[in-house]
Amino acid sequence: MESFLFFTNLLRTFKLQQPEGAEEPSQEPLIGVTLHPQPFKLCAVPRSGYPKIG
């Protein structure tokens, strides 16, 4: 429950986007025991209109 609240608060407060100049992430999965995406980078940009917490 706590992790759900943590991540929903993160998504409410920040917009996740690619860094400027970064190339598009590959759509090809990495194969292992399960399929998972290849590594990529994200930036967390504060959303406008939300007060700072803390």
C-alpha cells in the first residue's frame, strides 16, 4: 500500500519524459527468464501548478 501511494504521488507531482536530445527507446525486448525493456533514460520534470511538499 505504501509503495502505491509513493508512486502515485510521484506521478502526480512529476512529468516523466525523455531527456532533450536522447534517442527513442528501442521497442525490442531483452530476452531472459522474462521479457523486459532495454535500458533507457527518463527525466522527472516538476508539474506546474503543484505546491512544493516539505
